[in-house]
Amino acid sequence: MTFIDLRDRYGITQIVTEEDPGVGREWVIQVEGTVVERENKNAKMTTGEIEIKLDKLNILNKAQTPPFTIEELSDGGEDIRAKYRYLDLRRAPLQRALALRHRLAQEIRTYLDGQGFMEIETPYLIKSTPEGARDFVVPSRMNPGEFYALPQSPQTFKQLLMVAGYDRYFQIVRCFRDEDLRADRQPEFTQIDCEMSFVEQEDVLNTFEGMMRTMFKNALGVDIPNPLPRMCWYDAMDNYGSDKPDVRFDMKIHEISELVKGKGFGVFDGAEYIGAIAVKGCAEYTRKQLDELTEWVKRPQVGAKGLVYIKLGAEGIKSSVDKFYTPDELKKVAAAAGAGEGDLVLILCGAKRKTQTQLGVLRIEMGNRLGLRDPHNFAPLWVVDFPLLEWDDETQRFYAMHHPFTAPKPEHLDWFYSDKKEDLERVCANAYDFVLNGTELGGGSIRIHNADMQSRMFEVLGIGKEEAEYKFGFIINAFKFGAPPHGGLAFGFDRVCALFGGQETIRDYIAFPKNNMGRDVMI
Ligand code: ASP
């Protein structure tokens, strides 16, 4: 739809008065006339080549002055634009965002249909299934005091469809999770949810790599590598401090414990792990900049206790721990971190995984500061071989890293049936995440399809026999009736759309999103 500005040309200027300038109004009109070439062409306007010579103009509906100007970059402010979302949606960036979303949805359906997948709907009013978040609940009028839960995902239903013999299922489906909201989270969001029978991890990865490749090609004209790179979870954590590594830039994390321990610096001597990143070309960072960076890593969102640096500047090596190390020793550390002349080495220490994660956050921050994270440069990969379980110190129990329906790797079954914590911690799963530019766009796993193994999983998770029977009896039972081996995954569709559009926030890719208090202020 194109709005043609006819206000001051065809006799409707009389409505524009000083008190009521009518700026930005979008009247609904019907015109009859002839399209002619324009004398003064304006290449900047979509309609800049033509004029319409009017014979008749009919005003179908007048418009009030909108509360903000409807243009490419609006100055309206978040709140006011959210209140008038239907006006915001008229703006070109949002029209482009929703058009991209539509295009991607069509590409997904065409691709999966072509691969023999069937789109099957699953219910929204269900019994709670655990996926790690809190449920939204809906009271039942017919059963007072009882509640339905809204699905966090169709996980159990899609597995039941596999038992039922629908061996390639997909659905573009709404999911509901009562979690704290961020730029890339909404209480209700959309998944591309998929499941396949008689498959191994390789089949799932190939199928959905193909889907992503088609989407990139057909919606953006971008070719992604074939095959996609794969990274094992342990390498992702060790080298990038994240299970969703941004591989658009290098700046890997290096362990330097061996090099710096035992030289009298107590903080390092007492640490389980000491790691460093090399920031290219930042040796000239000033005292003030380094102090600011130190404060930055101490913020609760990062949680480091302090920051040690080595600068490889033109006038030689400088470090915050000069007292404990000779220039030669510092040089060795810098080299181990991958730094050369002109670079800055940033060092954190503490418990291993925690420190790696902090270094990972710092790495992303430095990547942002150095402009290394161009949103139109796409670096997708699979992260594979996740641990099956995650120990939680606070509650003193294991949690499923992905969800309780994920199968242990067959070669780790002895550990899975062991009672020792160290054994259980070592169990890996055929679980995988699709990662793009530092964001997890999707994830899935090969599932348990055997009733005894599923019961064992609940036992490992500290869910007693009775509770497991009460909560999950239906799926454990289903596995007793010839359940095929199966696996699948789900992509976060809103995130896929946002990243394809070169944005981090998903709100522009949802027609009617909620704000970070979970409210739709328009309604
Ligand atoms: N149901 C899972 C999720 O929402 C995805 C999957 O395992 O297929 O993360």
C-alpha cells in the first residue's frame, strides 16, 4: 500500500490551520485520475517518478494528527510508540521486519514440506512439562481450583507423535515461559519445532542445516558454509567462555595458569584457573580506560573480582602486576595469550568455568568496542556434545542441561547408571545447538525412547518414582508401546527473524509484543 501525499495539491489544504497543522496525517482516500510522468523526478521517493492527475478525490476517512511522526526513524519514544503500536507498524522498518518474518515462515514451510515433514498442531492447554522455566497457568471453570499450564514447548507431544508413527513432524508454534524478560525474550514466543524418527544426530543436523541454508539463500541471498562448522561444548567453553560462541572474531581465551603461578602473586597462586584474552591494537589504553574496564568486569552482571592487564606498547611492556613478574615472564604470558606488539592482554582468575564465562563476556564487550561484531556478517555453527547434566550447588542436585527427555550418549551409559557424582558429571548427550553470531538460535537432542532409561533419568534428577509416575506416567507408558528412536530440535523463530534482519531485539519482529514488564500497553 502506498500513501500518496496530496494534501496541498488537491484542495484539501483547507483542513490545515495554525492550531491544527495536520502534520503526518494519513487520510484514507480514493482517487480517480491518470498516472503521468513527473516533471521533477525525486529518486528518493518510491513514488518519485510519477504524479496522479486527479479527476476525482473521495475522502474515505479522515485522520487525527498521529502522536509521533510516521517515518523511517521515529522520534516518538518507546512508550508512546508501544501504546500506538498500530501506527508504529506503519513505519517502513517494521513493515520490512514483518515482511522478512513472513518470507522466512514461507521458506520454512516449503523446505520442510519438501523433506516430507507434516505440520501438526499440539494443544495449548496442557499439564505442566518441565523445560526449566516457570509455567503460565489458566484456571479451569469446569474444574474449580484446577489449572491448565501453557506449554513451554510441545516437547512431550511431539515425542508422542513419533510413538504414533508421524515420523517427520514440524510446527511453527507459540510457546509460553514465565521468565524475566530481556531484549531477546518475550513471555510468549514462536518456535519452529521439529521431530524425526529413526534418525541419528547426523541426520538431524544435516536436515536443519539445509533448512537454514535455504533460508539464508532465499531470504537474504547469503551463502553460508557447507558443511557448517561444528564445535564441541568443551572447546566452546574453553576457547570462547560461552556455549554460544561468536566466531565472527578471534580473540580466543587462553589458559595461562602454569605460566603465572608460583611467582609470589597470591591472587593467582590461590586461583583454580587463570585465563587471558589478547585485544589487538589496544596497548595504548590509558589508565582511565583500564580503570573503567576494571569497574566494568566487577559489575554484578560480570562478577569478576578484579582485572589484571599487560600492555605491549611502543615503550615496552607495562602491567598491573609488574612487581611480581620480570618483563620476560610477562612477554611469555602475552605470547601464550596470542598477543603481539601493540596489543593489550586482559587476565581474569578464579573457579574455572566461572572465570571462563566472565572472560567470554569480556571478550564480547571488547568485540563490541572494537566494532568486530557486524550484524550483517553471519557466522553460524553447531555446538555439539553437551554434558547431559548440570550440578547445582545451591539445591545439591543435578538438572538436565537440555531437558529430561534428552538421551545420554550410548558410549556413556555406564556412567549414566553409576551412583557417583563424578561419573554422572562426565555423561555427554547427543545434544546440539545452532548458534549464530553469539546467539543460540535453536537446540535439540536425540531423545530417550526407552521407558526404563526415562525412569532412570527422572531418578538422576531427584524425581521420585511416585512423582515421576504422576507427572510423566503418560510418556513413560507410551515408550512401552514400540517407540522408535527419535530426535529433533526447535529454533526460536523470533530470534531467527531478528538476526536475519541484523537486529538484536526481537520486538520489532513481533507484530504485538509485550514490554519488559510483560505488558502490552496498547490494550
Ligand atoms: N523442546 C526443546 C526446547 O524448547 C527443543 C527440543 O529439544 O526439540 O528447547
